[in-house]
Amino acid sequence: MDETMLMTGASRGIGWHAAVAMLAANPGLRMFVTDRTGGLAEALRDKSGNQQVYGVRADLASLDSVRAAADHVIRRARVTSFVGNAGLQVTSGARRSADGYELTFAVNVLANHLLLRLVGEQLQRAVITASDTHFGDFRHNLGLAPAPVWRPPTELARPDGPDTSVAGRTAYSTSKLAVIYLVHEWARRLGSTELYSWNPGFVPGTGLTRDAGPIVRFAAARVLPLLTLTPLSVSPRAAGHHLARVATGPAVAPSGSYVHLGRAERSSAASYDQQRERELFETAQALTQT
């Protein structure tokens, strides 16, 4: 049976390579990609040779825009798979989403939750990009990201935290812990759907640091990619091919699993907490009500 996928975060880096790989390897795949500026679907059609790619205008920092995008897709197809690869890290100061929430939490957590809420009952598989920054230790992120700082989700959603680079990077690692919580809870609620949180590992050159200062941007673009020549890192292309296989290949693990590249692994000890998972889910439900 032909598959219809909704994908976010396909415009660059890991997501671009994953989308091209999936489209090229699966001629029957029909893909809707969220696109803020236009032109992404045409570029993916040209690169992959698959003509069944359609752009959907969406700003993931606006819940109304996310709802409109999902409605646009649902009216045209039965969505059988979802890849939530879009992610944001804000280091230039605290910022609000269109709905008044902390921007990192809005894009990395609420947008994914809302899309799952709107298309979840149709899905056979969903993959949301997490990060090993949620471990908060040197072994997993080389000391480049602060450890998550968990607070009640209503507080995480408020844009009134410290206006610093460290606070922004902490918000990012905390949001990725939240992604794992969401996947655990959604997996319990969507029993017939395979859901994974997917970790690409350390992947320099993805554009994640585009909000950082010039020194950090230079290091991310020119220095850190050299680590892909070592076991410490993988390239965006290699990570993208792993994501493509997890999203469209044979099931790699039980639903709810944390998948590192192409293999299920244990996430951090802090990421297994059913009380936090339920609380986050209920808060996300309330914040994304129409």
C-alpha cells in the first residue's frame, strides 16, 4: 500500500537528506513537507525524482498555522506516517511564539504534540527527533549543551526565564527531554501506532546554531564538522539516511523506544517518569486546544 507522510524540518541538514533518501527509495511515497518560504517541494522533487512531494505553508511557532497545515493535508490524504524533525535552539535571548509561549518549547514540543493530536489516529508510524543533549553529561554531548532543568510544563511554556545564551541552550536540552516524555505517553495512547523518539547523535553543520553569535557559528560551520572524521560525530547525510530507515524501513524496536541512529537504546534515567509524562501530555493538550 502506498504511504502518505507528513514531515517537518526537511529544508536543510538531516531532514533534507532523510527526505531525499525516502523519496528516492520509495517511488510510491507521497510526502507533504512543511515549508515557511516556498520552493521546498519543488527542490525535493528535482533532487529525488519522486514527483509526489507537496509543500504546506506552516509556521511551527504558531498553533493556528500548525492546525491549518494539518487540515490542508488531512483534506487531501490519509496520513500514514509522520516525521517531526523540525527543531529550534534560541541563544540570542528569550523569545515568544505567536501564542505567547516560550519559543523553543512551542516549536520543539507543542507543535509536535498538536500534529500528533490532529493526525495520530491515522498513523502507522511516527518519528520525532530528540537529542542526546537530554542526558546532560559530557559523554553524550561533549560538554556543548547544559543539562536539562525540568520544571512543571506550565512553567516551561512561560517565556519569562533568564535572557541568556545558557538559558536558551538549557531550554533546548529540556525540550528534547520533553520529546521523549511525549513519545512515551503517545505510544501508550496510540497502541496501534509505532512511535519512536530518534536521536541523531552529535551532528555538526545542521544549522541548529544559526541563532548563536559569530564565533559559535564559525566553529559550528568550519571546525566541528571535522569531528565527522572520527567516531564522535556523524555527518548530516549519514544521520539523514538513518532517519529515513527508521521512518520507512522495518520496525526497529517496540513503540515508545528511543532510537539512536538505527538502533534502540536506553535514554537517560530521568527520561522514564510516567508522572512527568502524563503531566506534560495533559498540559500540552490544554495549551493546544482550539
